[in-house]
Amino acid sequence: MTHLRKMMLEELQRRNYSRETIRSYIRAVEDFARHFNCSPDRLGPRHIREYQAELFQKRKLSAGSVAVRLAALRFFYCKTLRRAWSIAETPYPKRDHRLPEILSQEEVARLIQAAGTSFHRTVLMTLYATGARNRELTRLKFSDVDKERMVVRIQGGKGRKDRDVMLSSKLLEELREHSHRLPRKPQVWLFPGNPGHCTDQPIDTKTVWHACHNAAKRAGIEKSVHPHTLRHCFATHLLEAGADLRTIQILLGHNDLKETARYLHLSQRHLHTALSPLDSLPIEGSSPQEP
């Protein structure tokens, strides 16, 4: 471990950053140094601007991914090296605000039924029933399922926040069957890892991603489907069923209600409360014939 890497790691750890953030930030600074084949403490704003352009133009990274890299570099220069950082010289990229892909409830049912294994079926049902993020799902424990209160405790979510979500009666029954199907009595993890699902480690996020992707192909769903799609469906379908935004915000673990409000753009119930102005025009008869 280099001296600079050790210094940055200590700064991140003493501020209690999550493991994922620490790993991401250190990788970003290492990549920056490799790009110029030079120690990062010898590089400056000009190099950061050049690197940022490289990330967009040649690597084709998204604005969000580039912003994470810049945040890592800003932490390194400001907190580790104690240098000034100019937002004007290295601005964060403007992000696109695109609406996520949403499946209908019929499509979600087809997706779940097309799961490759019963284990994957339970994974997909849990994603949709709880609105959990991919990594949150992989860290679920059997002790997080509270049958008395009919809630699922999601621990250490984004921002290291815990939250409770509703426990569906259908999901509870599925989890009981899932427990009986496991090759050995589960000790800790709701979804144990390895092909036999009998280890003392949880599944990884790639397993969950492939479960979604492969089920979508089998179901003939042409939309892009990944674990976060089911989280979007969870929120949108709750909104369509009459749940209020504040409740959905709490269930999703959002800090800001603005994050949750985008589902108003996806809810059919809200989109269809107003008629298109075209429907009120006094147009009669068929279209004119082409000459």
C-alpha cells in the first residue's frame, strides 16, 4: 500500500464512509493516476479537466459515474492533501433526468413466473414486494423478516439507514417454502451464496442481476429489466393503487420527496386524470384522401 493510498484510506475510515464508497473512491484515484502514469499528488486542475473529458468522450461514462469520480478526486485533494478545490474549474456534470422503464403488473407476474429456478423466483418476488435495492436484498437475513409485525427490516441501506417495509402475506408463504427448499437449514442469510446455496455468505449482486435479465428474456419482455426496475415498479404500482407520496418515500428510504415525486410521471392513475386536449377538439369526419 502506497503512502498516499494509506492516507486517503485513513481519512475515509475516520469519517465512517461505507465500504462501497471507500472502494469506489480509491479505485477512482488509482485510475486517475494510471491515466497519466503519474503520482496523483503531482497532478492538478488541468489534468482533472482532461481526465473528465476522457471519461465522457472516450469511455462514454454517464454523468452520474463521472460525478462519482470527481467526488473521489475532490475528497483526495481537499481532505487527504489539504489542497484547495475550485468548483468553477472542475464543475460537476449536468445529469440527464430520464424516466425509468416500468413494467405493468401483468409483466411483473410473467417475469416472476419465468424465473429460471425456484430460488430466483423468490429473489424476484422479494425485490418487487419490498422495493429493496439490489445490494440491500443480498444482505437480508432471516432475522429481518418479522412475522409478528408483518414487516421486513432493511438494514444498512443507502446512507447507512435502516427502514421497515411491509411483509406481503404471499411473500411470507414463499419465504417459508424457500427456507424448506434450501439444502441445509439456513443460519443467517435469507439468500445464501454459491450454486448450491449452502454457504455462510450471501449471494452477490451479479446473481440477482442475471436472475432478472434471464427471466425477462424467457418471459419475452423486450424492455430493459434489471433489479432496480422492480424497485421502480414497486413505487409506481403503489402510487397507482392510491398510496401517498410520503408513504412511498419512507418505504423507499428516500431523503428528499423530490426523488419520489418522479413516480407521478409514471403512474397511469395520475397520467390519465387529465384528458388530452386533442380529445376536446370539434373534429369530425375521416382524414382527407391523398391525391
